[in-house]
Amino acid sequence: MTYEEARAFIDDTARYGAVLGLASVTELARRLGNPQDDLKFVHIAGTNGKGSTLAYISTILKEAGYRVGRYISPTIFDYRERIQVDEEYITREGFARLAGQVKDACERMAEDGFSHPTTFEVETAIALLWFREQSCDIVVLECGMGGLTDATNVVKTTLVSVFAEIGMDHMGFLGDTLSEIARVKGGIIKPGAMAVSTAQRPEVRKVLEEICREKKSGFREVRKEEIRDVRYEFENQSFSYKDMQDLKPGLFGSWQIENAALAVEAVLALRDCGFPVEEEQIRKGLLKAVWPGRFTVVDRHPLFIVDGAHNRDAADRLFETLKLYFPDKRKIFIAGVLADKEYDYIMGRLAPLAAKVVAVMTPDNPRALPAAALAADIRKYNENVETADSLADAVKRARACAGEDDLILAFGSLSYLGELIRQVRMTSE
């Protein structure tokens, strides 16, 4: 099987939809020799901050000399970005070879009367095979959606379950209340293992603590009072946590202080599991962490930032960050969202801050909201809105409106930011 044939196989599995549940992925893993049982995991769930927290943890562990697997979604620049070892993408040859093995197992499952695995289940199986083949010391694993019934929860050898902020998202799948969503996400907690959480809303914390008691698991939480000496400056943030002074996260955004503290707490929990990490390695890992598409600077003349704010909490945090970093800058926005997101809340929160908003339809996504429909919604909050025919057109329109000292911000669905970043870089001087 070639890489192109492997990608065609993955694309074809989209017809099986998205099915929550572990029966299919468990059977698939069994037929592949249960690669997950030969690995150790840090498993991350949450609504916002999962990816940034993963970037911090995995970079710290790499700095400490461990061979670290990363499994992430969605991707920004390259499909193979979702499966990494020591921050290097899975090879095309490796992906094709392992996809062939998984395809054979899927076909045998179908012949035996099992449901054909979904796209995410197939991708997860390929990732687990690659991590085992690459002899990873530890894998930092991001849930796709939820936790309890997410395909990644096929793993049983989790050392630390990590919880970024849990908020309202994917309500049609996970529940209509924070407590219901927290119960699903808390399903990644393993008996006797450690759970580490950022400071959560009271109803979320209560659920996570209940699950830990049920499973006789430990529970550690980042306490806000232990985050001290916080300095919020664009591209120069710092904080102290517990007995560590002047830590500098390499990712921007006011929320990154909390994500970095969560990563530090998770690494401290890992030290108790036999993974020694020195303070200097924590410092270097925090500073070197890279996570594209999360308040990422892609050009400077004028300043051009992209951010994947696509739900309520993310919109609130982006609003706070803009007020904190750029209270007086004139702002031009590019917005593209999916139709099944709470885009009216997002636009109501952010659109009033802009001198102009350019609405664009995210390309190649059946869930994308048409630009005209998005513009109609934005117009309720900001009359200075126009539509773009393409991402290239959106970048051109935003730049035409922006002065040298202004800020251009593209936000919304992560699915379009990679191509938008390419458009920005192609046309930069």
C-alpha cells in the first residue's frame, strides 16, 4: 500500500460516521496484538487547552530524555501531524505500511460480522502501532471527543489522566449539563492511577472527585493560589508555581499560564510514577513548547495572529486576551466557523471589538457555515462586515483594511487555519 492509497482508505472510512463506544476499537486492537498494552500513557481530556497542555507535557518529557509519542487532533499543517514521536511526524512509509495492517484487520472484522471501525478508530490503531514500533517510553494521548467512549480510551495503562478546562461543547454527544459532560470526560480515569486537573468549576470538580473515589484513584488539582507572580505581557509571560520561580511558557494567550501550570502538575505526578524530571527540564520544556493555531503569530507587518477559538469558553478567553494585550489596537477579524458550533455566542462576544470583520466559509468541510450566513449573524453585533470568496480573498481584504500598527486576527474553526496560515506566508513580503 502506498501513502496515497493509505490516505484513500482513511477517507473511505468516513462513510462509517462517528460512533462513540469502545467495542469496535477494542476488537480492532485485539486483532492487531493490543499494541496499547505495551505502552504507558498520559491521557488528556477537556474542552479547551488539551492541545497546549499536551505540547507542554510532551516537550518537557522530551527535554528530560524520554522518547515521547504524541497523538493529537485536529491537525493544522499536515495530516501526519496527528502521530508524532519526539515531535517528528510519522513517516509516509510507516503510515502506509501500518494502514495496510489495519485495513486487513478491518476487513476481517467486517467478514466476521463486526461493525467496520470508524476513521478515528482506524487512526488511533495506526498511532498505537507506530508508538509501539518506535519504542516510546511514554505517549501523551489527546482524546478526540469526550473520554469514556472515545476511541483513545481503549488504553488501560494510563499513568496520569489530565483534565484541561471542561466546558460546554459537543452537547449533542456528551450531555446538556457540565456535570454530564464532566462524567463522560472523567471516564478516562483509570483505577489506582492519578488524575490531575486544572482548577475547574465546582460542579465539574465534584464529578471528577467522585469518579476518583469510585476508582480509588488519586486526585491532584492546580490551586490558583499556588500560581503566583503572574506577568501578562504579549510574548513575554511568566509565573511562579509552588516552589518554582519565574517559569516562562512558550505559548501566547492569557490562558496559557493555567495550561502551563497544569502541565507542570502533571509532570510532578509522573515523577511519582517513575519518570524523573528535573526543574531545569521543566523550564526548558515550557519555553520550547510549540502549538500552532493557538494564538499564533504568523506575520508582523501588520501583526497577524490566528487562534482556534470555536466554542464559548475559548471565545471568552480570546476576548480577555485581546483586552489584556491589545486594548487600544485597531482590530480586523477574519472569521470562519462550523455550522454545528455556538457561533452566535462567539460572534456576539468578539465581533464588537473589530473595526471590520471578514466572514469566510471554511473550505473542504461539509459542516462549514456559508460566509453569507456567518456575515448575517455578525451583522447583529457589528455592521462593518463583508464576505470573502476564499481564504486568499479573506487575507487580501483584511490586509487592505489594516494599517501598519493594526492587528489582524483570524479565529474560529481549527480546520481552516493551516491553509490560511499558508496563504498569509505565501503573500508576506
